[in-house]
Amino acid sequence: MNVHTASQRPLRMIATGVLASVFALVQLGSARAETPDAQAATIDAEGQMHLPARTIPLPSTISPDAQRFLTTGIEASPAPPAADKAAWHAAIAQFDKSVAERTESVRSAFTGKIDARELGGVKVYDIIPQGIPPRHTNRVLIYLHPGSYVFGAGVAGIAGAVTLAAAGPFHVYSVDYRMAPDHPYPAALDDTVAVYREVIKRFEPTSIGIVGVSSGGGLAAATVLKLRDAGVPLPGAVVLLAPQADLTESGDTIQTNRDLDVVLRHPVPEAIALYAGGNDLKDPYLSPLYGDFAKGYCPTFLQSGTRDMMLSDTVRLHRALRHAGVDAELHVFEAMPHIGFSGAPEDEELQAEELRFLDKHLGRY
């Protein structure tokens, strides 16, 4: 250890402690002066914090479009019990039908080809935009959709892939991986690995990028671990957008951003139980946060927002990668809920960052 660094650590700790005490006194004084009758936050014997009811204002620090999204959000329906498969089938069918109908506008605006086919025995949507530039001719992306490992089958899962293909422009394979309740773990992971094994027959591994969103982000991260452990050459890069990287749902923001996240709203233990099928939730192929990244991993882009319930999953995964010396970028957006603002300027900025990262790391042949 560097002597200078070691000698400075106690000083930093003392300074931080003093500053924290000063801030606590300042806040205590403010609270007493401005709201003398307000109920105080308390910490119980188990270290749990109990907060008084409070109002969270609409942030002035984001675009008008993003503000508008936070005032509407998405209504959350109670999840059926994990054991009620019939109720899950009904909920999945209703959700996927609704999303598939909305996806039609994305498909109709897309100038290119979208073909359903099989790769490695797995259904994929082969998305090829018009006007792919020469620098991307021999590059390809594998897209893994969100949906808590239960939603997003078929056309309902391709909107993000189509948008990404058009923005690149990139050739994209959107994987229609099998999902719970009919196909629990490891079906989805087996499917993504099978598709990748087929794609590397056609493209150099370093020219392949894997992009995953939410549960698809967790699946993408787990796929890279599985490929590495199987001795398969790794992709050039992986992009993890608000990844569901810890199925134990033990991260801090699972609670602190609960209800504040207008997209995800609540933890999803029932969907997790359906997907995990009784397996250990800390298995790295289920929760890649618990993987050993020191054995090797590809460059990784991670994204979340300050109102994303899975912010903790994302930042903890980033730290685990950095501790292992992996080239990993973390992008956290102001007030952004789970998987974005649905078309605000911040989403465009995020997409530009993704494309920059992919362009930097994917090989050219």
C-alpha cells in the first residue's frame, strides 16, 4: 500500500466525520427553526429508519418532457401469487397484447426489415435497418428485452431493439427467449447462450455487442458470465440498462425508491419466484452481481437513474466490476425512473452514450 495514501486515510475519515456532524447540526437547527412541530425520523433498535410522511416535489432539474412523464407514469397492478399460474398466464397475455399493439407504431415507422426466424433453435427477430454505414457492416447487436422474465414475448419485446437498430444504424437480433411461468431458469439463459454461439459463426466475437434492459440487463450480464465459464470467446461489449442484477432485492434503493419510481413502483418477488424456480437467488447466473468478475469480463456500460428502484443493483454491479479491474462505465441520470422517461431528451442523451460506447469497443473487420 502506498504510504502516503495510507497516512492520509485517517485524516480523510476524521474530516468526513466532522463534516457529517456539522451538516447534521445545520439540518437539526433548520428543522427546529422551520418545522418545530414536524414528526422526526427515528431509527429503531434494528437500525431501521422510520420516516414521517412527506411530499416529493417535481424536480426542476430535468426537461419538461421528463417532468411530464413523472406526473403520469405507469399504473401498477398487484401481481398474482407465484403459485397461481392461471392468473399469471392471464396477466401476461393481457400485458403482451397491449404492448404489442403499441409496438406496431414503432414497426410502421421503421425503414428496414424485421423477420422472425430461428438461431440455434431459438426464436429471434432479425432487424436490419436501411443505410447501415460501412463501419457497422460487420458489427451486430444481440438485444434482450425487459419484463421481469415473464412479460415481453413475441412482438411485445422488440420495440427497444427496433429503436436501437434505427439509431445505430445496427443489425440487431432481438431474442425472444423463453420465460416463466412455463419456462423458468435456466431456459432464458440457455436461449441467449445458444443464440450467441450461433452468431459467432457469422461475426467476430469482438464485433458483437449484447444490450439488455432491466431483467434483460440481468440476463445479459449473466450470459457473459456463462460464456466465459464455458470457454466461449466474449463479446466486444455489453450494455446493461437498469439491470436487474440482484434477485434477492436487497439493494438500498429497492426500499428508498419504492413508489418514487413511477415505472417499477414495487419489488417483484412473485415474478422472481416464478423465474428462479426454487434455485438459490445468489447463483451468479440468476443474480450476476454475485459473480466472480476477476476471471475475465468484457467492457461494460451501466445505466440507471436517481429514482430507479434498481439503482442499487446498477451501482453495486459497477463497483464489483471495477474492483475486478473491468473497463466499466456508470451513467446515472437525474430523477430518471426505471428504464427511462419514454422519449424525453434525457433518453436521447442516454442512447447517444450507448452508441458512443459500442462504437468505441466493437471491433471493425
